[in-house]
Amino acid sequence: MSELIGIDECEHLTAQQVHSLYGKYVSRSQVSLMTSFGFGRELVERAEGMWIWTRGGRRILDFTGGVGVLNHGHNHPRILAARRRYQERERMEVHKTYFSPYIAALGHNLAQLLPGDLNMSFFPNSGAEAVEGAVKLAYKYHKGRRHRILRADIAFHGKLLGSGGLTAVGQNRFTFPTIPGICTFQYGDLTSVREAIAAARRPDGRCDVYAILIEPFSASTVRFCSEEFLRGLREICTAEDIVLIFDEIYTGWGKTGSLFHFMRYPGLVPDVLTTSKSFGGGKSSISAFIAREPIFRKAYDNLTDSLLHSTSTTYYGFGEETATAIEAVNIAVEDDYPKRAREIERVLAPGLDRIRKEHADSVAEVRGAGAMYGIFLDGGPKLLDLAARLAPAGLARDPNFRIKLITCAVVDALYRDHGVYAYYTLNGHNPLVAAPSLVAEPADVEYFLDSLDQTLAKGLTRLLVRFVREKVAPRWPSAS
């Protein structure tokens, strides 16, 4: 047997050694893809707040917000202290036959913060698990007598078989088997919802839809529902006894300027809410679905069904993860993260609008809310044609890939020329995303805006050609 690698040795592996191990034991294609960017070639030494320090000594402004995970920034001191305290006191992690004070307290805290009777919580590991748990609850609520679930045409709900099927078709390149009865409506269109429900009616006129799943703010496309749509959806679901599920896995804990995006509309309450990402404070892999009390009690709260989706799951509410979430939630409330997002917006929104006007030939649109904005790049037909000619074989015909290639060129330039780590969404029209952690200071936001301004001033054509020649072509020989 080969010699095993220990932690000390792991911390001294070179980037080349890490790439080699990834290629052998994780994913060779992932190495090829990620090393197309500068940040795929470097290793991180440490991270704190808004900043990353590479082993090579570079200081990088992380403007990604950890793709929703890092509202608290990297290594928040209170989060670290909470985890150390848990470890030092040798608290118990696993046995589910002992009741956990952390689970009890976290459930209480969520019930106090959320509106209406969103009181009953379940704590799995990932956002996809939370979504599947919420859907399972809705199906059980109707005792399996209804067979359809509605999702939006731009939905993104995860990558497991169930949650992957509930993710919009256009965002998947390969079709896996999934749960039955998935139907689609147009995001933000109440007429489309009504038509989908009508199409699913049984011959006797009874409704056959057990749940509607919607992201009030779609982070993957940077679109959000109007108040009119969300309230109309609530009315429809109440009238038809359909379980309304809000997926706020990304946008929870202050990201768009309210604790959860839907909470900006007083009196609006879903039947089930899902959350994850920043719920764990950037350190804990934990998620939750929180249900209205009547929904949960009808589905599971009896001795016969109490273990169908229960606390006896091995990694449900794992001790240190739950303790971390308690501290993460308390920080978000005490430091008023929704207010922090609105303060970021006061600098970010007008700055991006100014850039849109000054670079009208490069920026087609800017939209968002709070600390979550998308910059939609274009450059016109000539640039898209150039992107098609430069793209690797097999991808040139995909219009979305052309935009992706252009956006990647800007992401690459921000990183290599200005030390700014940004990202683009993998879905929709691939906007460049400005979604900093909520610990960002105005100076951090201004630095990002200045860097983006200077980058776009070089011209998208120049950035695209440089990116393909220096980063893409060496790894994708068919790119020219």
C-alpha cells in the first residue's frame, strides 16, 4: 500500500502536486477547467473577512461571498470561537437517542425570527437535502393523493436526483431520472401558474398539485419575483390547499436587504422555507427546512409517522454544526446583516449603474438587490461571432457558452490585473456576479467598482482574445 498523506504533509503540497492528485483521484476535467483561471493555479494560505492570501503572497479581495456561503466573511472570529468552545468542552456529536440542546435552541431561534407559524424545523446537511425534505413533507401532507409539483422555468434547487429534476431543464446538459409529476410555469407569471394547475386537474375537477416550489430571488439568474406575484401565489396555494415552498438557500440571512427576501413583504408567509449556505457561518455544512406548524403536524406529528423524516438520521443536526449555526444566526441578527446589505447596495448599485452607462457597448444590463447584483455583458453580434470562432470545438454553437467565455475573460482580468476574485453564474445568461460578504466595507466595494471600470475600459475584444490565447487554448487545443 502506498504511503498515506498526513495533514502536515498536505499543508506543504505544491499546486502542481495538488493538480496531479485531483487529476488521479477527484476529476481531471475539473483541473483543466479551473486552471483556465489564475485562481485555479494558486493555493490559498489563509483567509479572513473579505480577503484571501495565496501561498505566493498575493492579497485577493474575495467579492464572491463564497457563492452565498460567506455572509459572515472568511473565518469570522465569533464563529471560530464557538467551534473551539464546543470542541474544548468535548460535547457529544452523534447519538440521536439523547436530545440535543443545540437542536432545541436553534429551532426556537428560527421560530422567533420567522413570520407567522413557521415553527417546525429540520436540520440536514445541504441545500439540496433541505429542498427534497420540503418536497417530501408536502407530498406526505397530502397523503400521497396528489401527484404533481410545479417549479419555475428558471429554477435552481440542487443537483441530487430529486432536486436536480426540480431544477429547470435548460440548466442541465444531461437528463437523470427524478421524482415524477414535475410541471413547469413561467417565473413571475401568475397566469402561467394558473394554467399549469388547470392542466393538472383531475377529471373530477380536483386539484392534483401538492406543492409549488419557487425562489423569490433567483440567484442563478439574478431575477426576483414581484410582490404582486408572490402574494398572488400565496392566494392560489391557500385556495387550492397547495403547499407553497420558498427556496431561500442562497438569499437567506440578509443577502438582499431583508432577513429573507420574502420578508420584505409583511404578512407573506410560505408553508415551508428552505435555507443553507450562510446558515452555517462559512464553517458548518448545515441546512434547514422550516414548516408551518399545521403542515408539519398533519404530515409527521404522530407516533406512526414520526420517524419517516426524523432526528434519527445520522448527520441530522450534527452537534458542532448546529452550535455553529446558532452563533451564525445570532451574529446576523445582532450585527443587522440586512442593514449591512442595504448599506452595500447604497454604494454598489449607483456604482454599477455608472459603469453600465460609461461602458454601454459592453454592459447590457445590471440588476439585483442588497449585496447581490448581476452584470450582464454583451458586446454585440461581432463579439459573439468572435467568441464562437475562439471557443473550443463542440461549444461554439452554444450562445450561452459564448457569453460565458466573454464573462470569463472579465473574471480572469479582474483577478490577474487587480487581485479581485469574482465569479459568474453557471445558469441563465451567465452574468458576472457582484455578491460580497456582508462584512464588506464601502472601501472594498469601491475597489471592486474601480477595478471593474478599469477592466472594461480595455475593451471586451481585447480581454477575450487574451483570455483564450493565454488560458483556454493551452488546455483546449481546439480553441484558436
